[in-house]
Amino acid sequence: MYHDHTDHSIETIRRDSQVLSHLPKLMVVNRGEIAIRIFRTAHELSMRTVAIFSHEDRLSTHRYKADEAYQIGDPSNHTPVGAYLAQDEIIRIAKSKGISMIHPGYGFLSENASFARKVEEAGIAYVGPTPDVIEKLGDKTKAREIETTAPIDG
């Protein structure tokens, strides 16, 4: 009986595929379960995924669930959380690795209009609300003003 020992795992097929290598690359600017869930969905959509991680998170699961992973800074430059807030470094890595989309995840930079704007200015799609919406609705007082003046069809 012949046994083919070629690795036919989805990871190998995705890595070696001529077609899939040209699909969109999604960077998730978060860690832990949030990043893992986004990676799972992106993989179901045949997207390539990219994780970032702090030095302290170098052994965290989320970085191994992505197709690629890059460390942000080093411990002398960033705190464990500060690495995930290093906007310019994140965008630099994204541009150098051919990222087509950035998903901010939850928390960290997800409510930061400046980051969303920088991502768009870098020519990368921001997966989330526009910077204007983040500015307006990220401030609870402004959001309440918009809510009270918005026309509501009943």
C-alpha cells in the first residue's frame, strides 16, 4: 500500500499556494482571544493573516494562529501594552509586509481616530468605522448629542 507523506494541511496548502499568496493580507492589531477569533474568520475567507506581538507575548497563542507574526519593538522601547499602541511602528511593519487591511480588534487602537486615519493615509484599508465616526461616537457626550438630534422613523 502506497502512503503519500506529503503534508496536505490547510496551513501548508495556503502557504505554498500560488493563488492564495496573492489574496488580501489582514493584520490584527490585538492579542489573545480577540485576535484568534478574527484570524479564524479571515482564514475561512481565505485571507492571509498577520499578527503583531510584544516581547512579553512572544509565546502567546495568537501569534501562532496567524500566517505571519512580527514583534513590535523590544522591552526597552515598549511596555507590554505599549507595543500594541505603537501606531507608527505598526504601520511601518504593515507597509513593509504588504498588508492590505488592518483590523484593530477590541480596545487598544479600536477607538482611536488618529490611528484609523494614519492607516488610511498609508494606503491600507482600516477594518472598522471611519475616523470621523470614531471621533463623533467615541466621545459619549458627542454621541448623546447626535442621538438626540438624529431623526428617527417610527
